[in-house]
Amino acid sequence: MLGLKKAVHASKAAIAAAKLTPDQIDSVVVGNVIPSSPDALYIGRHVGLKTGVSLEKPMLSVNRQCGSGFQSVINAVQEILLGDSNIVLTAGTENMSMTPFAVYDVRFGTKFGQQYKFTDLLFAGLNDSYVNMPMAITAEKLGKQYEITREMCDEFAFTSLQRYINAQNNGIYDSEICPIPLKVKGKEKYFTIDEHPRYDATFEMIQKLPSVFVKDGLVSAANASGINDGSGAVIIASEEACSKHNLKPLARIVGYGIAGCDPTIMGIGPAFAIRKALTASNLRLDDMDMVEVNEAFAAQYLAVEKELGLDRAKSNINGGGISIGHPLAASGSRITAHIAHQLNNTSKKYGVGSACIGGGQGIAIILQKVPKVNFTSTVTRFAFFHWQ
């Protein structure tokens, strides 16, 4: 239920930021991974209806695991290119803190005195049964393959945190976040800043935390992404729709790439997806002024960085999943929105956002800056992001 409410809040904010009305939306696509509430099966439809989109408009839920937010944007691009829609509301939402426990083998009766096991669906969902490996173990394997050390992971985790704090203190995220009103002791207050980042954390504190999954391993609580609740919304519009409704696009979607990889090192997926997106867009990595690789684990990010030869000065420059958190489906929406705002607010021309996907996939989207006055774009987009 909270995932739905947050997605509706973000969607209303995105529509308002784009200076649109809900009846102008042609289609709705919502990414969600874990059905953490009884009505989660209806989330795509319910987000659209509760946002005020017309009853007769089509609405869809999509699940490409951690790439679901990106996938919602790609679905919208495809709808527009096919001529099915002109303006699409997309979103990614996750309510990980409400993920339920499950009891199996009781639907058709129970035995007297039988003890039944509760399964933590959050923990179980982070294990790929196809290869029988938790996501963190895939990061351990990837780190070993790319000669990543624990010190390198901790240094990157601290860098991610410091970059986020610097960005937050300098108002980088202000245009992306839609505050949520909350009742606290009978008084209304606004939730305006991410609560996951540890502003007091030092490098020494990060170093002291033990490895979680492997003795003397790479992955610790400090250098892995946070388990969070969050929602993001992004509006995709055709050039025709931008002209017709006098919309001001933040960025143009140039291309995208989705690729498969070995499930036991699923974290390397962004490298293949980025290369595929660059090839499809007739661009080079050197053309990218900013690169966002979702930080599932420090070891995973560092392996992608090493595989692609990324310039750290242009990559995840304002923090990422380790410092901000990674609410699965919401992360793709957050990253897409962040790149769009950065392109719009700076002199940067191109940016690529990406994520690894459990089961062995990667997904990436390339965005291009749109001139303030004139623009020519096949598919354009607005973004406004709410994060909790």
C-alpha cells in the first residue's frame, strides 16, 4: 500500500512539473519488483487511476527486477515509436520494508501439531535459485574475478557517501525531490531529505564493519546498497506532443540497451548493456559526460568501472545506491530523472544510466541535453522524482 501511495505522490508531482493534466496522459507504465501489499498485483492500474488518469487509458505493471524503473521508460519509448501513445507516465516504486513472510504448504489443510516455517520473501528474493547464489555472493565472485580488494570497496563506499553529502548540501537534488507531508505528534511536517545516508560515517567506521557473506570477503553492510522504500516518476513525450502542448523537455532519449550475462556474476550486466546502448546510438563512451551505474555493491560497481575503463570523475558523481539506497524498481526512475536534471542544469551533453539485474542481465539508457529554445527529438521526457 505504501509503495502505491508513494508512486501516486511522485506521479502527481511529475505531471505538475511537466505542466500537464492527468487527462493528457495516454498510457501508464509502472515498474515494481516485490508485491509487498495485497493490492500490489494491481499497482500499474491503481497508480494511474489514483493519479487521475482517465479510466479508459491503458496501464501496465512491469518487472525486470532491479531494471524495472528503466524498463518502464523503455516501454514508454516503444509505445511512442509505435504510435500507440504520445505522452506516457512511467514510474518505479518499491516498499521493501513491508515485504511479507510467507508460509507454504498450508492452503489445502494443515496437520495437527505441525510446525511450519516462515520464509522471508525479501531475503529469499535476493537469492537466484537458478544458480543457487545470493546476490552478494555474485558480487564476491565478480570482485575476485576483477581483482577487487576490500579496501577498494570501502574506499568507494566512502566516496559515494561523500559525493552524496556534497550534492545534497549544494542543492543538487532539490529539483528532483517532491516532499511528502507527514503527521508527527499531530503536527504536519515535510519529509524532504533521504534518510538512508549516514552523514556521520567515517572511513574508519566503514573499515571496521565485518564481511557479511564470506569470511574476510568484500561485501559489508557499509559497501552494499541500502534496503529502502522509494518511488520515482518520469514522463516521456513525443516531439509532436511537446510542440502541441508547449512542453519544455529536460532531455532527449537517444537509445537504450538490454543484455544478458552469466547469472553468477550478474553485476557485470551494465557493462554489456552500456556497450549495446552506445552501439545502437552510434556513440562512444568518451561522448558521455556523466555515467550512472547503480551501486548494488561496491565490488560490482568497481568491476563494471574496470571492465569499461570508466573515468571516476564522470561516474556516479553525486552518490548512488550505496549512499542513497536501492529500492529495486525505483532506482531506474531515480537515475533517469537525475541524469535528465543534470543535463538540463549543467553544460553536460550526454549521460548514460544503467543497472545490473539479478538473474544475469543489464539495462542502460542514454540521454541527451535538449537546447533551451529549439529542440529536435524523437522521444523526449520530463522527470520529477520523489524519494522516501
